[in-house]
Amino acid sequence: MTDFLVIGECVADIVRVPGLPDVTHPGGSPANVAYGLARLGRSTALLTEVGADREGALIRDRLVAAGVEVLADGRPEVTTPTAVVTLDEQGRASYDFDIRWTLRPTEPPAGIRHVHLGSIAAVAEPGAAAVLELAARLRSGATVSYDPNVRPALLGPHPAAVAAVERCVALADLVKASDEDLEWLYPGEPLRAVAKRWLGLGPAAVFVTLGGEGATAFTATQEVHGAPVRTEVADTVGAGDSFMSAALDSLAGLGLLGADARPALAALHDVTLAAVLRHAATAAALTVSRPGANPPDTAELRAALG
């Protein structure tokens, strides 16, 4: 029995800092979320594509060591996606991708209470169709979350990209996006207006992360801002994914995930939203305080939360 099923890409992040040797880290937004959930003690499976190559072994070993069940069909033609991550003097990341996503229809494990969709895999064909079909099928028994984690270089024409993202939003009970994601998708449109647009498509809640300014949660009746958790930044790789996994961990701990919890999720109180934002922001702060996508485990997060 698996509580969480994350569907999406693994990526080998080749981190490049001027004047230093390249360092390869296991990455990919959905894989990072799965890893973060497992680090927080949640039973998690990742449905992905990963090659039988050095990068694939690095990613698989890390996930399995954390307790993630890696589900991949093992086709010999599949290669592990890569991203060259270039960090500037402030630790901010830019990306150059080599990714193909060809996931085929598959049967998930039993007992899934929550499905998380992420990033490239939810919108990149030919694999995205299988992702959305599976999420729609599981939705009768599970809640669904989605993080667009926008990568413009991989999304193609803007109108088609927006339509693809909105299809995923309409499947989700919870959506998390950064302010940078929303600015690219809806240039010049206020965050509040975008959140209301997305809530109208079906989600119970939309979380918008604001970098060093914290995060805001929107529901049909609430707007709650969570203050940032201050820390010294090593780099920002994986910060949003850590926020996502910790938000899901918090909601699971409150009994707010699973199809039977949809009414309670739709009626989230402002105090509950504030607690979820603090839980998630603290995990993100721990992640950015050290290199790479390295989210906290349960003990670290509890200690930081006091």
C-alpha cells in the first residue's frame, strides 16, 4: 500500500559554478518531491522514466535509499534526462535541458491516497497523455496536486503551454506555483487574479511561492500570507520542490488528503493554511541553506519548527 504516487521526470542536474568543476546531483521536480516526501516518512512511489546509465543509477540509488519505490518500465532506449544548472553569484539557477518524455500507460500500485503531478511530464507529449489519463482515473479515490514548475525552453508556443497547464490545474485539488511561473504564463496579470482563475477551474487551494518574500495561499474564501523563514542561501535548487513535499506532508498529517477528505480540504481555515505554509516554508529554508536539492528529514524539520 502506497499513500503517495508522484508521476513525472527524473533529471540529472549538472551543476555549473564559474571557476569550479561540474557536480552532478539527482534532480527533476517530481523526483525531488517524491524524495522529500519519503524523507518526511511518507510512503511514496515515483512513476518515471530513468535510463540504465550512470546518471540513472545515481538517481535511482538516491531515491531507493530514501525509501521511494521507483516505478519505471526499463525500456533500453530510455536515457536519463539531464539539465545543466548554472548558478550565479547569488545562487540563483538557470537551466539548459536535454529531456524526452515518452511514458506509456501503466497500472499504479494499490492504495494511493494522493497523486502529485509535476513539471515537464504533465505537459510534454507523447508521455503527458498517459500522465493525465492515469491521474484522472485515480482521482475517484485520491486527491491530486500539481506544480507547473515552468521551464519555458521546453513548453513550446505560449498559448499551447497555457492550455496544457490549465488542463492539469483542472484535474488538481491543490496547485502550487511560483510567482515567476505565473508571470511567464500570464504576463502582467496580478497573482490574485491568476489564483482566482485557477480556483475557478476546480482546485480547492492555490499556493503561490514568492521567493524571499514567503508564500500566499488562496482558496475560494481565504487569502493567507506566510512570512519567509530567513536563512543564509547556498543555492535555490529544489526549494520549490521541498516546499511542495512539506506542504503535502503537513496536509497529510492533518488528514486532509484522499478523496474522502475533499470537503475538508475545500473548507480550509486560515489558521490551518498558515500552519501549512509555515511547515512548507521551513522545509524550503533548510533546503536552500545547503547545496543541491537536499530537503530535510522529519527530525530536521521538527527541530527547525521548534
